[in-house]
Amino acid sequence: MAQQAAAAPNAQADVVTKALDLLASLPIKGRAPKTGYDRALFG
């Protein structure tokens, strides 16, 4: 059982690393245009 518990953090770290790599590959397009949106109008 000790081996399974030790393997779980490594597997989780691999998943986190892969997720961060995928997020880093997404393009950042900048700010959205100002369209006069007023959040108060939508609650």
C-alpha cells in the first residue's frame, strides 16, 4: 500500500504539469473591446 500512496502524488504532478503546459499554449488575445456593457444591468 505504501507504494501506491507514493505513486499517486507523482501521477497528480504529471497531470498538473500537462495542464499547465496546455494552458501556456493558448494564445492571449488582449483586452476585450469596450462596448458600453454595464454589469449592473444584468444583476
